[in-house]
Amino acid sequence: MSETLSFTIDGVAIEARPGQTILQAADDAGIYIPRLCAHKDLVPFGACRVCTVKVNGRPQAACTMPAAKGMVVENNTPELLEHRRRLIEMLFVEGNHYCMFCEKSGNCELQALAYRFGITAPRFPYLFPDRDVDASHPDVLIDRNRCILCARCVRASRDLDRKGVFQFVGRGARKKLWINAETELAGTNAAAEDRAVEVCPVGCLLKKRQGYATPIGRRLYDRRPIGSDIESRRPTPTT
Amino acid sequence: MSEFEQTVRQICSAFKNDRTRMMDIVQAVQARFGCVSGEALDVIASAVNTTRVEVQSTVSFYSFLTAQPKGRIVIRLCSDPVDEMAGMEPVARAFEAELGIRMGETTPDGAITLEWTPCIGMSDQAPAALINDVVVTYLSTDKAREIVAELRRSGDPRKLVHRLGDGHNAHPLVRSMVHNNVRRKGPVVLADLPPGAALRKALAMSPVEVIRDIKTARLRGRGGAGFPTGMKWEFTRQAEGDRKFVICNADEGEPGTFKDRVILTEYADLLFEGMAIAGYAIGAREGILYLRGEYAYLRPLLEHVLQVRRDAGLLGRDICGKRGVEFDIRIQLGAGAYVCGEETSLISSCEGLRGDPKNRPPFPAQKGYLGCPTSVNNVETFCCVARILDRGPGWFAEIGSKGSPGTKLFSVSGDCAAPGVYEYPFGVPLADLLRDVGAEDVQAVQVGGPSGQMVGPESFHRRLEYDDLATGGSIVVFNTSRDLVHVVARYLEFFVDESCGYCTPCRVGNVLMLRKIAEILAGRGAPSDVAYLTGLAECVKFTSRCGLGQTSPNPVLSLIRNFPTALEGRIRPPAGEFLPTFDVRRALADTERLVGRPSVIYAP
């Protein structure tokens, strides 16, 4: 399996191992492709579409598209950045996101992406949906107002925790995160140590009694924008 | 064990406690108990060894499945714009008045539920409705009152059928008032074929030769995308795997299309013949007909046709006496989800899951149903296959136009004298079709349903074929009295209701487009709205995960590109200090009520 596949992203030559997605190969090469539903420990899902790139001229989600020899991938183009900006704004107006008092502020991937993209206010109207909060569990809180339906918890609970606590019910705009119990998370075997809780990119699944533990200025995205850890892997920075 | 649990477990065990048969299990539970209750979720989950929330996830996805009890009779009125044009609004009001409930409600005695449902495939006999599995057509306010009276009297929707339709609609296994409205027959699909004639010719060849014939005929998929059928079969044949599948997509859900319903009613033999040929060609022993839930009334007839074919040696083992050739077909009933017409969603549904599309690659030809190589083809495509094997690829390729050989069925509805099904050679100019259907004073034609495009008179010279005006067959005519912006809003409502919600652009973007169009309809459109809508539409089209989201912005884009004046007529430059979207009176209403006096500054 030492054979590699070469392709390009924005003209930069990339080597991918067979079986790698475009996103994984880009990560290894130090090229950041923005994403929300993708997570290194979880199977690709392709829901948020923020990682949409052009492959040989056609749109594809970088997180689900296998890298192939000779592919010409576009990532950092004005067209793609504009589409991504719209998608991020859609996620903001779809839920009820109040960064100023959210415990996840500073460590939230959605918020961090908005900063990276220079979004100060979405151009779309807020939809102000009516969503449930589930505080029944002694150690874990579900605030669906902040859920972006990325399915990280669904996948982590099923594949990593082997519990199957989370799944979606309903469809379309009425689709929502639900739990493997009649009404409340307390009725499941979820635990605060579950990977499902940890992988939530936003403030939907939170460990109780740990809010605001890190002072402003020392939080994950306070000093460097999201994606800079990946970009720092790049051997010869050109930008 | 309670009697309830025992019954639910019996149902599960009738499907071998196989969780991939979840659609059949939950439909059977609902048929028995009226809903799939929380208690049922637990029993099913335990019987098929999955989690409760997985079962709930499937049930909650489909509009014909319900966790809460509904009325013993569910009246589903078709909400399609064509039905609205044919007078559905007063019919709906008549049902409400007669039942004493509003749309979406159930009568207090728990007898009857009244709700909306998207296009039920009866646009040529609109307004129409489904009452449980019974189709009622050509509704009027008088008929609505009679229907409610009859349902109250007998409690049996079947008693509503007095005069039977033509052809097999009058078959004892169907007994429906539906009409075929076949207006123009062609040589490929709407023509007779002795059962087995084409299959025997196929079996006299090698599977590779059969695929070669389909390629020589240059047959392309009739669902709308137009992928070469022979190539799809070749990929499936060459894919690794002992177990392969042929699936027929009979989830005809595109608003305004109903031609598959006519094929299923009158030409099921031709369709099953094509499926058997496909099975032989790709090396599949198992076939599935995915039948949309709206066409459940055709299921007994289709099961009967399958049995007759088994008895005649055209399905089952050693087909036509040829040793080792085996193929059979089961029917999978859908449950009200347009997205399941997308082939990977359809596969998810067949597997007992939510109708979410799957990531591609891998394509179904590599990894489809249950992870096995699978070819999914349209109803009409299989009919073409049988005809090609019978008459020869050369004969077929001579019909139609260069890039689009053969004929195409069109479902024509809306403002025309003769709505119904028409079979034309590919390449027919839209103007010729409009003349034949008796369409006058035409403002716009929706070609290919809402996921297709809306064109005006400047495009009527164009040809109906893959390389020009491509369509899966839905043709809806709008005359000059119709409000196209309103029609677009209705189509967007449809996409909002039918989006699976998996990906961001389709789940959120369609809602945002609908909001803006509604603002414009309400007279609050601003000049900047055209650019706003274009940007949104392009984002949804570009970034959506499956065909639904990739085409749902088409009504908006068609309106902007082909009917700019329809939108601009609704938009006015800002008057005064506010944007048109901001209505100061509305914004102040709550405050004025609270303080009990009108605003001093913005007094009316």
C-alpha cells in the first residue's frame, strides 16, 4: 500500500494514499478545506456541504469523494468561498445561535468558521425555530437550538461508543436529533465520557458543570483561526 | 406477553425478523393498529435486533406512516398546482365544512382525517384525492359532500367507486374509477407484446449479446437523467458479487407525471418482461418493483400478473425452460416520499431505512441494494428493453432523433383540452405537442415537472429530447390567466416538504427561497431580490447532495431567466425610508396592542 496517487488542489501537487478522501489527503498535505460534519475519527457523511470543492469542474464533497490519480481539484476560489459562506450563514439562521452566552463560544467550529469567513451577520432572515432543550440527564445537556444536524454524535455513538444513543427523526426542515428513548436523554445509556458528546462541533451536546472553564483569550480559536493547525503542516507555505 | 406484543412479533417474524424489511413491517403494523406507536417501536426493535430510535427514524420519515393514531379513514387531497387550477380549493373547503374540521385534523370521533398530499399521479383527472388506498377523481364540491355522506354511512372507501374506469381499471383486482386517458399510442411502449416473446429471444442470446443490443439501440434512461442503459447494465454485470439486483423505479413522484401509472395498469407484462431480460443480462436472480405508496391500489393486479408469469414459466427457476436461468420479482411498497424516486434513496428505502440518498461513489452498479451490484431503471425503460429485444435494436434506433432514439411517453396536464398520456417519437417539437393536446393561449409550459424547466412561447419550437428539452415525461400547461410566481411558490413548498433534510443547502436553502418568493407575492418585493434569489438558487443547485436539491431551484431560476417580467411586475422600488421587505405597521402591531394606542410617529 505504499503506492500513492497524485492529484492537484489549486495547482499544488498532492500525494494521496489509496482509499483516502480528498479531504484526508488535503489535511495530510497541510491544505485546509473547511468542514463541519467531517471528523477524523468518523466515517464520512457529506451533510454540511461546506467542504464542497470542484473536481474536474464538477462540484463534489471533499469529505466523501475518494482521491483519484490526476484529479484537478479547486478549493480556494471566489466561487467556492461564496457558496461556503452561504452554507455557513444558512446554518446560523436555521437554528438559534446566541454566541455571546453559549458555553461553546471560542471552542465552537461553526462560530470559528464564521470568523474565518469574515461573517459578521448572515444575509438571510433568522428562522427562529422552536426547538427542545433536554436537561434530563445528570451529566449531559442537549440544546437542539444549536444543532446543525451534522450527525457526528449519531456516528460516534453508533461506531465508537457502540451505544446507538442518537439518530434523526422527521425529514426536511422538521428533521431533528432524537435519542434512543421515549422522551429524554436520561432514559438512555449516554454518559458524559462518550465520544458522541465530545465530537459535537457546536454547543448542542454539552457536559454539564463545565461551562466557561477556559478564560477568553485561551480558548481553542481565540488566537488562531480554525484550520490553522492543518495549515501549519504544510511544508512550504506559499501564502 | 400482551396480545399486542404477540401480534407485532408475528408481523416481524412473517418478514423473518429481517430489519431490512422494515418498510413492510411498519406498514403491516400500521395496517393492523392504525399507527406505529411507541410501544410498537420497542417491540419491533427488539424483534429485529435494532434500536428503538432506528425504527422511529424510518417511521418518521414517510408521510404515509404515523406514530399517532389518525382517523380510520384518511382523506388525502392532492395539493398539486394542477389540482388547484382544476378547482381544489373550494373542494377542500367543502370537505372541511362537511367534516367540521380543518385540513390536517381528525374528526372528534376518530373516524376521518383530512390532509394534503403532493401529486398523486392523477393530474389528468384533477382534482383528485386518495381515500385510504382508493383514488377519487374529478372532484367537485358536490362530490365532496356525497363522499363524506357515503363514508359516514358505510365507513368503506371502496363504496365510493360507482363507475369503473377503462381497461384494467375495471379489473376485479383493481375496481377503480381512474381513467387511462391514453391519447396517442406509439410503437414502443403502448403496444401489445405476447408475454415471453422478447424474453425468449433474449434467452437465445448470451447476456453480453443482450447488453450489446441495448447499447446498439442507444437506449437511454427514461426517468429523465438519460444515462445509457446498456452502460449501466455493463457496469453492474462486471461488478464483483455473486448476488445482484434489478430494481424498477416505479416511485413516479414528479408532480404532473402519471405515465408509469398507465404502464403499470395496462402493460405490466411488458415491464416485467423487461426486468427479467435485465436480470438475465446482468446476472441477477432477484428483482424489486418499488411501487409508490400512492399506487397501492394497483398492487393486487401487479401481484396477479407476477403469479401468472410464474405459472407460465416466465419467472422463477429455469425460465422458459432454460436451465439455470432464475429470476423473480417482489414488490416493495413506498410510503409517501418523493425523494425515494432518487435511485440511492430508493435503495435506502428498500433496505428499510429512512429514504436518505447515499454518498456516491460507490454507485449502485458497484454497491447498491444490501451492498450488492444493483441496476435501477425506470418503468418505461424496461418496456423499451422488452421491445428492443423483440423488434431489434436497429428498428428501435431508427425511431426518434439522433441523440434520443425511440419514443417517449408524456404525461400532459394543466390548461389543455385533452390531458392524458401521449407516446411520441423523441424529437417532437413542443409546439406540435401543444397543438395535439389542445392547449390555447399558453403562457408557460413546465417541462419535466418542477425539477425540470418552465419555458415560454419563445421556446415552443424546441424539441423534446435529451439534447434540447429533456424530460422524464411531465408536461404541465399554464395559460395566460395563471400567476407564475404563485406556481413557483407552490413548487417550492413541494420541495420544502419533500427534502429529506440530510444536507444543508436543500434543507435550509429551499425554505429561504420560499420565504422570499412569499414576500414578493405579498407585495414586499425589492429590486435586490432577484440577485438574492439567484445567489441562493445557485448555491442550492451547486452544493446539494442529490438530484432533489440539485434541481429544486429550477422553478426559481426558470422564472428569473424565462419570465423576468412576471417577477419584476411584483417588485417595486423602495418607497420612503424603509426597504419594501420591512412593513412598519406589522413591526409595530405587537407594541401598539401592548400599550393600547397607535404609534405617535408612524400613526396610520
